[in-house]
Amino acid sequence: MKTLLTSNLKQANITQNEDESLEAILPAKLNKVQQLKEFECTLLAAEDKNKRLVRVLADQDSCAHLGKFCRGTMRSVMTNHLMSLHSIKGQKAKLPFRETLLYKVIMKAAKKAFGKAHKEHEIMFEMGEVLRNAPNQPGGSNYKKKASKFDGRQLLQQDTESDDSDC
């Protein structure tokens, strides 16, 4: 009886783990505000999907640092473009991330991953840091490609051009 129960439990865990991937819940990263709203509506409609997302995000990044966890979790769900449109409280003409359902999901995932090691305001601070730095990352609203460094040939060419113009 006991072996039958454990084998059924193992079988249930195997089928549950096959279904429990981020791609099964969210096929592509959220890129626009409208996509975020639609995704939140699907989370509200299906409570089990909400719980599965929390479980997947909590198990996804098993690391010791809260900042790294928040950064990895938020980047796995949203693009930098969408993150650059939000701030935690909605300051500077940005949308408030704190009022979204995704904020609550990431908060629950962090609490599940770290237990009582970090308080809610610490998790919120780390999420705010990710949102604060998002505009300067690739895909963000402020991102500018760095100019390529001069190599020796370009520098030599500039010197010879300036020498020719002096004569």
C-alpha cells in the first residue's frame, strides 16, 4: 500500500514537473503594457496558473543573493523596454509596478525562495533597483550603443590626414 502511494506520488510529480516551465505559462517575454495587462487578466482568471508561476519563478533561480534573484526573475518575464516604463511607485511619469499583479507574483516567489531571510521592503527595494537600471540596458529607453574604440590603423590614418593638410 505504501509503495503504491509513493509510486503514484512520484508519477504525479513527474507529470507536474513536465508542465511546470516558464515557457508553458508564458511563451514569450512581455514587451508592451498591453501584453502585461492581458497576461494579468489570464492570471486572475486561472488561480492555478498564478500559483504555478510563483512556484516556477521561485525554483528557477536558486541563488544566495536577493538582487540577483530579482534581476533574473524580472528579466525572464519582462523585456527591458517594459521595465523602463515602470517604477515601483510610479514616479517621473512612469507606471506604478507596485500595483500590478506581476509585482505580487514576484514578491511571493521571492518569499518562497528565501523564506524569512528577507523582508518585504528589501525585496521591493531590489525590484526597484532593477526597474531603475532598466532604461540604461539594451532594449531600454535610454540605451545608447557605446562608440567603438579606435584601433591603431584609424589613429594612424587621422595623423596622416592632418599632416597632409598642413603642407
